[in-house]
Amino acid sequence: MLSSRAVLLAASRRPALRRALVGLPVTRRVVDRFVAGETLEDALTAVRRLAADGVAVTLDHLGEAVTDPATARRSRDACLAALEGLAPLRLGPAAELSVKLSAFGQALPGGEALSLELVRPVVAAATGLGTTVTLDMEQSATVDATLRTLAALRCDFPGTGAVLQAALFRTADDVAALAVPGARVRLVKGAYDEPPSVAHVDRDDVDAAYARCLGVLMRGGGYPMVGSHDPRMVALARRLAAEYGRAADSWEVQMLYGIRSAEQVRLAAAGVRVRAYVPYGADWYGYLVRRLAERPANLRFFLRSLVPG
Ligand code: FAD
């Protein structure tokens, strides 16, 4: 039987539903909870507020799965504009970018080369500002191409980060390969609906895989980025950091904008490096649906807001 998560993620790919949801005024309220705003200025306002609370950021200009090279080039331009906007804030590595290669044309014919060509100047500009770029991870079919792009970028820009999804069986090998000095890896559970041939489907199995991968990263020589809101995983990361004698500046916790915000500030005040993933832009639909699919309570919150009164 299909889970409600699978149904929601599948339904989200239907253009008619997309048009209906995007057009609803109430959708706005739900979007505002998870997205910093539609403009770069909105995002920079959120960055300043988080920085004042001791929370670093990774900015995400929303967009994914572009269908033509011109739109892919606009993704590059938006990222370059974001870096220009960040420059006067002088936050250095405390404000980096996250990018989805599908927004840079990865899925187009010849897209692997195109996305590398378009993302390279973004990574170069980030390096010039003393900060980094992390490549988000999308559907399992894109992992090999994304890791090849990462390897190409790391030849010139070794600080470029990657995301690995604990739900995928292959990730056990991928974390081992990237638990090396200089590698920055954000470990997440995985937000995409994957077939049982490639991924754990049971939540307990995903959690167990996450804990195992976290152990490998924390024991290894790289810079682990613990991308989770799960209090058990954050506690485990802190225990492992103490056990392996990791300095406070040798790993970090990352959470999404609008989710467990008070905990982000609390952890930062307790001396843990914390970074919020701050999405902004008009193309928020895919991002929103993944947040709703992750948590039944979010879906209920959304459905309740559709009922007037
Ligand atoms: P869960 O077990 O799902 O949640 C634990 C607790 O966290 C919940 O009980 C709840 O209190 C809170 N919580 C979790 N999700 C939500 C939510 N949506 N709304 C409200 N509360 C919530 N996935 C990818 O596939 N690719 C990526 O590149 C990627 N990048 C990410 C970057 C960051 C910084 C983070 C934090 C997540 C990212 N994800 C990415 C999403 C990730 O894969 C999970 O889907 C998501 O983080 C939920 O898993 P969890 O570890 O927070 O634990």
C-alpha cells in the first residue's frame, strides 16, 4: 500500500494540482512558515536576524528541475546576486549557499556538463567571499551525477559540500568515501520518495542507517553537517563529538528555516555550531510539498487552513 507521503509526493507532480494550490491565498500562510520570502531582500532580512541569534545560514534560491538552459542560467544569476547581497554583511563562512543541480539544468540533455559549467562561477564567487557552496541531493537517480560534479568542483574548490541521504542503501559506501579530511558532508534522512530496491522505507530503518552514517562521519576526518531536526540524532552527534574529541568548530548541526527555530538558537547558545537552511524565491512549490510530506502534522496544519472560519 502507498504511504500518504508517497501519494502526496506523486500528486505534487500533477500540474493541475500545482496550479490549484499555488493560486490559493491560504497557501501563502503555510508557505510563510517554511520560506523566508520571495525576494533576496526578504532572505537577507532572515539572515541578519539569524546571525544576531548566533545561527549561521545556508541560502537556497528556490527552483528545481528546470526544463531549458535559459532558466538554468537564471538560477546561476540568482545565486551570484545572492552572493553580492551577502558580501556587505561580511559573514564569511557563516553565510553560504545551497544549490540543487536540477535548477542548473542537470536533467537536460548534456545537463551534467551544463550544470557544472553554470555552478562553477557560483562556487568561485563564494570562495572569493570566503564561503562555500553545498550541493543538495535530489532523487536517487541523480546521485552519481551529483557526486561526479562534486568531485570536479572539489579539484579547484575543495570546500564544496555535498549532501548524503541515509535512506539510500548506497549511502553507507558514499559516507565512507567522503569521511576524509577536507570533505564537508551534510547527512540527512532523505526527502524524496524512493523505491524499496534502492532505499529503506521503514522509518526505524532510516533512523538506524542515519545513526550508522553519523558514526562514520564523526569518526572520520571530514567536516560533518548534521542535517536533522530529530532530537535523538542531534544528541547522538553531540555524544559522538565528545567521544571522538571533536572541537566545536569541526562539525555543525543544520536545520531548516521555520522548523525547531527556538532549538536552533538554544543549541547555538550552548556552543554548538548551528546553521539554518533558508529558502527564498517564488518557486517554492516542490520545497513546500516535501515539508508537508515529511510530517503528517504539517499536512493537517495545511488542510485546516483551507477550511474557512
Ligand atoms: P524526522 O524524523 O523527519 O523529524 C524529527 C522531528 O523533527 C519531528 O518529530 C519534528 O519535530 C521535526 N520535523 C521534521 N520535519 C519537520 C517538518 N517538515 N516540519 C516540522 N517539523 C519537522 N533532504 C534531501 O533529500 N536532500 C537534501 O539536500 C536535503 N537538505 C536538507 C538540509 C537541511 C539543513 C535539513 C535539516 C534537511 C534537509 N533535507 C534534505 C530533508 C531531510 O532529508 C529530511 O526529510 C528532513 O530533515 C526530516 O528529517 P529529520 O531528520 O528532521 O527527522
